[in-house]
Amino acid sequence: GENVEQHPSTLSVQEGDSAVIKCTYSDSASNYFPWYKQELGKRPQLIIDIRSNVGEKKDQRIAVTLNKTAKHFSLHITETQPEDSAVYFCAPINFGNEKLTFGTGTRLTIIP
Amino acid sequence: EPEVTQTPSHQVTQMGQEVILRCVPISNHLYFYWYRQILGQKVEFLVSFYNNEISEKSEIFDDQFSVERPDGSNFTLKIRSTKLEDSAMYFCASKPTGSGELFFGEGSRLTVL
């Protein structure tokens, strides 16, 4: 099955600085690359996604970059705020089998 | 905005008892999923369901687990004989056709004593 890893597993960032989380995956057939945010005690929610025909996508303070050749994609958060503190999961999918495997998770803490 | 709903929000059960967790996916979604999350750990795939049958399942989804769509709206996860290690948050999710985005319910916390 798909092997999905995230680095780092924990990340502490001063408020206002940037954070980058990397996701590596094994299934070269993956063609959709989302990032989910899970606040403490809540459900995961999609924050940004990218398809395999695009290298980068931005939405205000968050962006996702994709390197299909190297099989990794990254979440970038700029001008971090306390409400960005959460666990972030990547979940690359191959639309052919509909099985979404979540990454190992990254706990991001924003230090005020 | 339509949401995935789950019941119960929290269930406490004795080891060896059967548990049924219920989910109502978003009405026009055709793909349904169960995931579990042990406290502090990652979200683990259990099973996906499409067209009234299981399309994928993980190694975790052994003979103790089953899923059912008993009517046009509910999607249930049954654990036949619960074990201590089944204690976790169980998330139901649904997905529309042609999209990769999963919509999660708020989860059902299962505590096995």
C-alpha cells in the first residue's frame, strides 16, 4: 500500500514566521495532493489541495508545492498566527483506487 | 452547508461487547469511508465503500469489523467483539464523485473498558 511520511513530526514557529511541512509518498500513480488541518479535538478539514498537472497553488497565507518526480509535496504557511496551531496531515490519493492514506501528521505550534 | 453527521458522539462499552457507530453522509456523495484515530496518533484508513460494497479495506479492518448501508442515508460501522485496543475516535467521511476532498463527521469516541 501507499507509504506516506511527513517531516517534521513537530514544528514550533514564532508568530509571524513561516512554516514548511513536507510530505513524501510512494505511489507514483497518486494524482491529487491535499493538506488537512486538525485542531485539537476536532475533525480534519481540507485547507488546500493541488492536482498533478500543477506545480504550485496559493491561497492567501498558505501554499502547496508539488514535485512529482521526487514524489513529495509541501505545505507552506507564511505570517503564521496562533490559530494556525494544529496537526496537519497530507493525504495523497490515486483516483484509481479511492483509498486515501493519511500521512503521519505534523504538530505545528505557533509561539506568540 | 451540508455536513456528515455521526452518532453517538461518545460510547463507553465493556470489552467483548458489540458496538455500532452510525453515520449519515452528505446526500449526493457516493463514496464513504471510515477512519480511526487513536489518541495523539495519525488518522488511519479502515474501509471505503462505493456502490453498496467495500472498495478498499486496510489490515486493521479484520473480521471483527463490518460496514453496512441499511437504507438510503445511513452508513454504519459494526465492531463485533470490542477489544481494549479498539478505543479510539472513529471518523466517518464522504466524498463526491470527481473530487478528492473528504468531508469528515465530528467523530464518535469509543472507549472500551
